[in-house]
Amino acid sequence: MRPVSLSILLSLAACATAPGELATSPDPEGIVASASVASFPDDQLPPAPTTLALTAFDDLVAGGSARVVVYNAAPGARVYLLSSRAQIGTPVCPPQLAPDCLDLKRRAARLGAGTADAHGTVVFDVAVPANATLGPIDLQAVAVDGAAYRISNLLEDDVEAPELWLTLLHANDGESLLLPDGDAGGAARFVALMDALRGEAAGYGRSGDAAGVVAVTSGDNYLAGPVFGASLDHGVPFYDSLVLGAAGFDALCLGNHDFDFGPDVLADFISGFPNGETFLSANLDVSAEAALHALAQAGRIASSHVVTVAGRQVGIVGATTEVLPQISSPRDVVVNAVGPAVQAEIDALTAQGVDIIVLISHLQSVDEDLALLPTLSGVDLAVAGGGDELLANPDDLLLPGAPAPDGAYPLTAVGADGASVPVVTTSGGYRYIGRLVARFDGAGRVVGVDDGLSGPQRVIGGAYDDAVTPDATIAATVETPIQAAVDDLAASVIGTTEVALDGVRSHVRTQETNQGDLIADAFLWQARALAPVRALPSPAFAFTNGGGIRNDDVIPVGDLTELDTFDMLPFSNFLTIVPGVSRDQVKELFENAASRVEFTDGRFAQVAGLSVVYDLSGTPQLADGSGVITQPGSRVVELTLDDGTVLVTGGVVQPGADLDIAVIDFLARGGDGYPFRGLPFEVLGVSYQQALRTFIVDGLGGTVPAVDYPEGGQGRVTFLP
């Protein structure tokens, strides 16, 4: 922020109301100033001083008047006339800091405000009532240029206005986990707790300061699975739309999973919200998708959204991960770089006078936000999404059995402007609501956080002291019909398993598991069965990404139900055959599979029809968004088909015929970074969940044998020590 240099010319004269009056504002003693523009020829303007002019108005008395002429402000700048009241009453600032104390909010009254003309001139006419009782008063003019909106709003809104205690209620990664898990979570409890926390926030002001609340969520607002399947069966409005609408969010960020069913389903999801809620992402261009574009034109999808809280404007800016095309199905949505898009939107908001900025993002982890914020200026608070991290402090109440927190609440980043930015996120699935209570000064700066009130608020029922009574409407209209649909799937037994099947998220993304083997075998079996019907070549092998396996648990020995298959494979992925893939490209596919194992990335492959040996000390392969290799990998050491055909040995591709591969369409399109690079593929018309169900029922005769699917897998994927 840089003050504009200016001159002040003071004259004692009879006060007359000037034409073009812009503003009047009384100070505590009844002084009134009116502002008007007065143009002067360039050759009559005095030179601009290098310091701010301050004039003691010791001889201003009751019934007196004055004219203050401000020169050399920037054309179009807002200029404010202030009355320093340090001599009247008890000063708030320590005496040793006066008169340089910056606490203008309590030491100064705004007498008037005007906009400088083309010559940088504003005239203030000051009048004092005849019955005013005054001591020495200083009159000070402050001009603020177009870039310094934080100062501008402090003075223009009201120097005497109270500070703001802003309660930020936040959530992320709801992922359609709408049903309670015993005493934990549940959409009906979540909505009820949101209502309670919003009501409490009205009383969080201190000593007359203003208080208000903003509620946001940071993406992945739904997720494929049995619950969202019930939403699709129900139609618009989806159950997820009803819950998030009832929660009363001011803005919702778009996450990667929100595109998993494509832009048209996302448009249906947004259209079902009851109150016209706004979805945000500054770096997404939806203009090429008709349904989303229509929502954008209606203001339902935007880069930012401004809400008014206790008379103050709060700007909310959204951002979505740049790897969206590789991990979801945005079709023709254009994904731009996050940093420049977010900064441009912040600048646009501050240019409009918005001086409190909240960033809500879905960048896949809070670490991504901590890396982004030092490149941005103007962010006051940041809410991360996508990582499902639980931030908490020692005294915070967590759900029973909760893991150790991933960090303190809040974390802190330092922006490019040097400002400290509180950064928050929380564990998803409607299990927590984050509450950050931050104090803002009149200039829109964060000057404190209430540690006692801030932290994750658990969503819990049962006999606990903080148990939440579920919202009756959501319980009846959402949870009850979803539970009935899930119960129907759970009652449909399709077979049994002789061995516990490992689908734990951290396992299927880093190593072979027997559940991964079962799923990959199902794809290969189903593709080989359908290939001759479609006059397609029979695939030599199949693989699938660990990120597409979603149950995140171990299925015990016993019955297998239709619900189990949906839990394992919930997305709208379809089985495909990609014919004629060269052996060099096959190696690139498996280099991609191993390129981010250490990050538990979803691209790790579970395989059928071949075996692979990796050396993680090798160079990880890198590729651009089109699958063009920018850094060749050297982690694939051996790659051998089940019939003994060697594709790679010692890291070297062996010559031979091209290969036909069975994969899901998400991967064939380049999802999870797989470098198919636009190779043609044939969709077989069977979802990946259907392929698994049919394989268990028909391919295995209803029994998953322990001998074929031992715990730990069959050694299809191994790593060199």
C-alpha cells in the first residue's frame, strides 16, 4: 500500500456548501465536512510534498468553519478528511506512540470523503455547530490510490466501525458419505450441527465488535458408489444436492470427483440445489460444455463469489487441481494454471473494494495450498480440500478411534505480500465441520484467531455430551431412502470368499493385493469373453488403477454381496480393449504405474495376464498432459506375459508383435497419466462393477478360492530390494 503524495491548503472562511457535494459524515463532536471537486489549472498547482501534510487546527471554535483544499492526489483517488481525537477523551494508543499510532480506527473520525478530479483536487468545507465544546483538533487529509483498497475500505466504510470477528465454517470431501457410521457422521447430524454453529457465531463479537459467519466447502461434493447410485436412481435433485443445500454453504469449490460422471451429471447435481448456490473455480473454463456454460451464465458457476457479512464484503475464490484431466472426466472443460488464475481473481475483487479474501481450493492436499500461498498476494484465509487431512489441537474433541491429527489447527503460510495466512482443512465424509474464528481489523487484515473457539467440530450422536440431534427433514427425505437402497444391495448375495480380500487404499495403490488380482482377473476374463462377440482381438493382459478401487477395507471371509462389488468399484467406468499397442508404449504404461508409488498415487497398477518387476531406485517417468514423455523412466526391470513371452528384461524392451490390452475407459482416455496418447479403443458395454460381479458368479462359480487368491497376492508385482 502506498499513500499518494498531496498538499493541503487551509483557509478560515465562511463555510458555503459547494456544488457537487459527495459525502458528509459527522464526527463525535458534531463537526461536519462536505466534499466537492474543484478543478485548478495545472500551472496553479503547488508542488507535491514528499510527506503527508498534517495541520493543527487549534483555532477552530464553535461556530467556526474552514475550507480544506487537497492538491496533487492521483486522479480518481479517494481522499478522506480525518479528525484526530487524541485530545478528547482517553486515547486508545499508548502516549509514547502518539501522534504516529496507526490505530486510526479508534483515534480518528472521518469527516468527509471525495474523489479527486483529473487534476488530483478535492475541496472539503468544514463546519462546526455553535454549541460544540472543543479542544485542540487536528485535521488530516489522506489520499489513497487505486491499488490501496485495504486503506480505502477502512476509511470509507467508517473509521469508527467495529472490527469483525468472522467465523469460517468449512468442510471438504463429503464424497456421498451421507449415512451415519454408528455414532459418527451422517448427513442429518451434519446439517443440524451446521445450523447450531451458525447460530453460535452471532455471539462471537468482542466488546461491541461485529460478528458474522461464512460457510464453504472445498470440493469432492459427491463420489461414485451405492449412495450416489441411489441419487442417480432418484434423479434431480440428487440426495447430495439436498444435503449440501440444507447445510447453507455460501460457496462450494469444484473438486476432481465432481467430474467423475462427466459434465452433464455435474450440471444436474448443481441444478438440484434449492437456493441457487454458487460453485467456484477460477482456473476452469466451462464454456465448451453447454450445460455447465448455461450455469456459468446464470452465475451458478463462477471464479469467485462475494458475500456481505456484518456490512463487510468477503470475497471467496475457488481453484481446482491442474491434474483434473488425468484423474477425472471433465471432457471439454479447459483447465488453466491455478496460481495466475487465482491471483487475477483476487486482484479483480480488491479492485472492486473487497478487502477480505477467502481461498477455497481442491488441489489434492493441504501441502499443495501451503506451496501455492507464498506465490499469492491478498489471501486472508485458505481452506484446502482433497487430502482428507485432520488438523486439530490437543484439546479438540475428535471422533472415537480417530487417527492422530496431521497437524495443528490452523496451519500458517506467508503470502507474497508478507501476510500470515491461516490455512485449514478437515477430515471429510460429513464427520467434522471446521470452525475458524478470525478477527479482522477495519482494513481487512487478520489480526488474530480465537484458539479456544477454533478447531474441528465432530459430528457425533449417541450418549456423548456434544451429541447432535439429527435434522428430521434430512433424516426422513435423504437418509431413510438411501439406507433402503443400500440394504437391498447388501441383501443380494452373489457368492462367497474363502479368503479375506485386501482393498485397503494404501495397499492397492502401492503393492499387489489379492483383491486387486481378483479385479484385474475379472477384467481380463470379461474382455476375452466379449472380444469375439464384438469381432475384436483377445487381449493379452489387463490392468487397472488402484485409485479405481474404493472400498478401503478388508472384506472378511464369508458372503459376497452386490453391495461389496459397488463398494470396490463404484465409478461409471466401462471395460474396453485397446488394440495394437507397441511394446515400447507398453513399457511406458508400466513406467507410469510405478512413477509415483512413494506418494500412494492412484495410478499404481493391479495386473492380470503378466508379471512385472520394479526397481524404485530408478528414474520415475514424467509426461505432459497429453501423455508425451518428458522424462523417460527406468523403474520397469522385467515385464513378462503369463505364457512366458518376455516384453522387457533388464529394463530393455524386447522386439516383437504389438499387444492388445483390456483396461477401463478412464485409463484408455489417458486418466491417471497413462500415456495411451489417443490410441483408438473399443468400449465393451459392460461397467467395471458388472465385470467383477459376472466374474464372481459365472467365472468362479460363486466362490473366490483361497488357493488362487492368497493374502498378499500371487507375486504378479514385485520390487527389487
